[in-house]
Amino acid sequence: MNKQTIIGLTISGILVSIVVPWLIRPEDGAADSWMGLDAVTRGRIIAALISGALVAVGLFVTGWMGRIAARGAGQPATAPMIRQILSPELRATGSSKSAQEMLDDLEGMVGLLPVKREINSIIARLTVEAERRKQNLGNATTGQHMIFTGPPGVGKTEVARTLGGIFRELGVLSSGHLIETDRAGLVAGYIGQSAIRTTEVCKSALDGVLFIDEAYSLASEATAGSGNDFGREVVDTLLKFMEDHRDRMVVIVAGYPGPMRRFIGSNPGLASRFSRTVEFPSYSEAELTEILRRMAKQQSYRLEEGAAETMSPWLRARVGGDDWGNAREMRTVLEKAREAQALRVAGRPGADLQALTVGDIRRAIGETA
């Protein structure tokens, strides 16, 4: 209820107190009519007016305090929860898990044995450094920035997210959240704007991990001789921010091995700050089959006997190709297999809605069942 309504109700109450007595005894004036009423009637009218006035004041105060609260918050009361739901990348990754639980999750990932060994080595070093600090022993300054090399779809982003949580648990980072970006998120259309955009992204990653996918694309313009140094502007801004906030952010750059080597070699500042490389191998045929099984199980599907094996010739012909997406390809196969299953069981009461058959998989990979 707004202020105008409350004022209107108050004025109406006053008018009623004047008009009602006159209506009861119209032959007298308003004042005479009031005085002519018996004490009981006058008491009832006064009590009603006081009650109405108190209600009006209460409504006014409630509305006034609500407006003050709204101005102080600057937004609706539901906005913080909505922001948390829509922006999980700005929150600490896996805050309910311990470092050991995160390591267990990493160990549980299919394949990636060289990656797991490298990450365990990093964790061991950080653990020893923390213990040395407790004993007031010296620690040589070691950067945590890393290069992830490998094809797409081999878990680089997921490992980076897990590392953020582990770094938080070990006290390396206070938040450990992951900010994922690429060239499109850093480069702007005009000279000078890329530095501003890059700085904004870096600020959002403070106390967490900044993951830059296909980072080699930032060096492509300078080597191509286009005259536009947007990529170099991003790199220069990134290096300065890393130097100014060396203890508050871990940067991970990722991409194919060859292009990433050229990217790191294109700037001495990159080579000096990114000294550790973690190599992600492509998944084998058996590993891809296991990934498909796990994906299906997570969505309450199961592969019937022989369904996964029917992909073997299809996988052998594609694994290792330039456009091969590894786990992403398995996600696509599962989506198409679900569509094939839906066409098969639709309108059939009692059909098994969890089973994915050999025929479903064959249709998913483009073969005739």
C-alpha cells in the first residue's frame, strides 16, 4: 500500500466522523449533531477512528521501512540466490570436499595416467612446502602457472577445476574458483579495448584459477603479420597482471601441443612464467567405451551386451584424427543413441526405458541397424 492510499484512508476516516453524526440528526449542524449523540455512540465512533488511525500509521511505517530496506539492498531480495545459481563459476569449486576427496575424484577419472602422476607431484611439492613454512624453513619461490597440452575432450577443464579446489584446501588460493575463457573472451575490436577486457577477466579470477583454452590463438595475429596486435595486447596485459598479483591467481593455458609450444616461445615473459607442462593424451578405444558406459549410467541408461563393442570399427577409424573430440564424441553418441531408443520404444507400453541396444548404438554412429 503506497503513501497516497494511506493518506486517503485517513482523510476518509475524518470525514466519516463528521458526516455520520450529521446523517443521524440532519436537522442539526455537524457540531450540534455530534454533541447530540449519546456518550456510548460517541465512544464507539472515537474508538473506530483511533483504530483506523493506528492501522494507517502501521501501514505507513511498514511501507517506509520496506523502501529503506530495498534501497539499502539495491536489488530484490531474491537476487543473491539467483546470482549464485546463475554464476557458479564465481564460487569456490567443490567447497564441501576435502583435498583428498578431490584427489580421489581425479584418480577416478578414466585414463589420464600421465596427468594424474603430474598432479600428484604438484600436490606433494605443495604439501612439503606448507610443512616447511610451519617449521620456519626457507622455500624457493615457485610459480603455480601451468600449460595443459592435448587434444579437445580429454578433461583439461575438469582437471583445472579440481586443481582450483585442491589449491584452496592447501592454502595456495583463498577461493579456488575457476574462470574459463578463450580468445573471444579476451580480444576486443579496437586497440586498447583488449587490455580493458583482459583486465576485467583477470580480476574475476583473483584468488582462483584462470583457464585460457586455445591460448595459442592469441599469438596468431602477430605471426601472421596482420598489423593488428590485439593478441599481443592481451598477452602483455595478462603478464603484467600475473606479476602484480603473483600470489593471488593461478593461470593455466591450454591447447594442442605444437601450437602451444610456438605460443610460449613467442614471448620471453610467457616462457619464464609457464615452466610446467602437463600433457593430456588422447583416450584409447577401451577408455572411450568406458566413458560412454559411465555417461549412460549417470543418465540412468545402460548399454546392453555387445552395444559398446559394436563401436570398435567406427572408433578405430576415427581416434587420433585432427577433428576427433574424444569424450565429446562419446557425449554425442549417447545423445543420438537416446534418440534412436526413443523412436524404438515410443508407443510400446512396458518397454525397457533404460536399455540402449546394439541397434541404438549403430544408428547413433550412422550405421544401419
